[in-house]
Amino acid sequence: MEFFCYHRDRVGSGALRRALVEEHWSYMDRYGAELIARGPTFGADGETLSGSVHIVELPDPAAARAFAFDEPNYQAGAYRDVLLRRWRNLLGRTMWEFPGGRSGGKRYLVLGLGPEQDAVVGGGGGDLPGGADRGELIAFGPLLSDDGGVWVGTAALVRAEGPEAARAVLGPVRYADVEVQEWEFGGRR
């Protein structure tokens, strides 16, 4: 089973995150074979950490919860909340297999959360976009209910010219909320 995990930073936790960077990387090294994508997100200034994305394949929801909540930054109080959802890897690859590589261009996390109340759910929310946008996708898939049966949003990592272009990969579905954050390939430097 694939899971999308987004730890959002608590305001002012940058020093704590820096102090725990080796513990965090060591923890993630234990999941190296299971990781589909990983990396930090950044606030509006493009420099301040705002969160940490991990897309991971694990045997079940209990293992995913352990992965998310045993993480050293979470344990130390660096994160304000965690979004943990079942996910489906529609590209069938890891970020390391992205043809565009690790560098060149801006990269973004795009989260489309839930449909608007009057929107029809089904089909369109988790579908791959067509056209040129598809070639810039690093990771893309639907966020799902715990049993995997209900679409509750979409998560994408994308290379794009800017936040508006990144947002466009979600297509015409009317989401209750869309979040776009600068993102970069994660891992040891």
C-alpha cells in the first residue's frame, strides 16, 4: 500500500529541525527501499522550511502511522500537524526516476483537498492530467480514504514555471482547498 505523508512545520521550529537533521535522515534511511518521494517544502520566502513530504510504500495503515508518528521531528514537536492518507502512484515510478532529474526549474507540492460540497465526486479527482503538464509530473496520485475506496483529494509533485502553473496540474476539479508549496528533492546532501 502506498501512503502520502505531509508533516507541516510548527512556526519557529527551524532550529529544532536543524538540530535533528541527522536523526531525521537516519530514520528515513531505514525506509530507503520503500520511499517513492521525499523532500522539504518551503514558505512564501522560498527559504523557510514549512514541512516535509514522504510518499512511501508500506504493508498496512498501522505501519504508515508508525512511520509518520515515530519520525524524530514529530516526536520532538517540530511539526504542527500530519496529513497521512492512502495514495495511489499513478506514474508508477519514484522521484529518482523522474526524467527531468533533480535540478533545473522550480518544483512544487500541490495538494487538492476534498471536493467542494456541490461537486460531483468520482473519476475526475485522481486522474492524470493530459498534455504537456504530464511530462513535468514528478509524482501524482489520488489521496484516498483509509480503506482506499473513496477519493478525498489529490497530491502531486511537479516541476513548473510558478505556483499558478503548478496548481493547473489538478485540472478542472473543484477542490474545497488547494495548497501549493515550493518543494525540493529530499535526502542526504
